[in-house]
Amino acid sequence: MATRACICDGHRGPRTEPAFRVDFLASPFSWIGWALLGLALGSLTSRTSRRLRLACWAVLLLYWVVGSPWAANLALRGLESQARRLAASCGPPPDGAMVVVLAGGLHVDVADPAAVGSLSGESLRRLIAGVRVAKAVPGSELLISGGNGSTEREADLMAQLARRLGFPATRILVERESRTTWGSARAVARMLRGAGRRPIYLVTSAYHMPRAVFSFHRAGLGVCALPQDFQAVDDGSWDMLIPSRGALRKMEFALHEYFGSVYYRWVLLR
């Protein structure tokens, strides 16, 4: 047993927790890993062909690469480092700035305009950060972009939450038709055409910022990056090498951004 930081319980002493975490053993995602490891070890028998043996170990390696927290955080860290460099070139938002918040999806499609709980974690964190920034800037406006959802679009729900958080409804703009980052950039550019040369600050998750800034620049809008929702962590513990469902989700975010950037540059711009 390993003693952690003091978590006192009445008159008792510090609680203790097992030094060995077993929560990953209960995950079906981990079971797949154990099964792949068993197949790979079983392939070492003399009866298994070399090709099949290599295939088993290749699949196990792929599972580890896409599912280990170490690899997932490494992939996200590269994107978030780019976001920090983009943000370093801009100062704080001046008075009257336009704060553009990009939606990050919905958990479930809803028809209730008050059901802000259906927003994904990314949408919630981006919106809360954007409202915090805009509230601190006198005369700022908040433009929320995102058209996912059939009846109530994600931008509508985020605008509802912004009003609940105390941001004036008269200073909220909504772009509710776009369904991609590329589409958001073009839709926002159309909305702001002729609005003067006011500074535009872009709020989105840090891992998403490089592709978002590229899209807005291609749409003809010079934006300053205000990355939020940093998710890469530095942790030297050994269990960072154990594949997990959370790490797979992070890797999905990272791969989506890397592949999306390639697609934008080499397909949409051809």
C-alpha cells in the first residue's frame, strides 16, 4: 500500500490507496489489448507462418501506438505547441475586439433550445473561455460558429449558454450553417465583410487551433489565436504506457487534425 497526500476522514489518519491501479483491467478496450497480446505470443509457436506472426505483432504494435497515453499526449503536444507559437504573435484583445468561438460538436441532437447539456465537452470549454475573454474586453462582440444539429444548432445552444453566463444578448452573433472548420471560416468571413478592420480573436481548442487559423487566413480573415482547452499532459508514470480509452480519444483528436490539415492543403486548395 502507498500513502498519498493527506485526505483526512474525521479523526482518522490519511487514507491509503493501492499503489497498483487496476481500473484499466475492467475496460473492454483493455481486454482487446490482452487478447491481441495473447495472439501475438501464441504466434511464436513453430506452427505459425512468419507472415501471420508478423501480422499479429504489427496489429499489437498499432493498438499500442494509437491507444497509449504516452503516444496520444505526444501527438497532441505537437499541435498544442503550434497553437502556443501562433498565440505568441498576438497581444491581448483590445477594446472592441471580435471574439470568434468555434463550436466543437454535440453529444446528442436535441429540439430543446435550453438543452445546453447536449453540447460536447469541447463546445462547453471553448464557449466558457470565449465568454471569459469577451467579458474582459470593453465593447467586444462574441461570434459563435457551428451548424451541427438538426433543429437546434450547436451555435444556438452555445449562444443560449453565453446569455446564461451573463454576456449581453445584443453583443452575440451566431453563424449556424457551417459544419466544418473550413465552412466556418468562409461563413464568418462573409458575415464580417464590410464590418471594418476590427481585430478578430479566434477561440478554439489548442489542438484544433493550427488548422483553424490556416482556414481563416485562407478565407481572407487575419485572426489572432487564443487557444484554450489544452489537453496534453506531462506524466512520467509507468501507466502512461498502458493503452486506455481516454488516450484513444485523444489520439483520435490528433489524427483528425493532422489528416484534416493535409486534406485542406492538398485537396481543397488544388
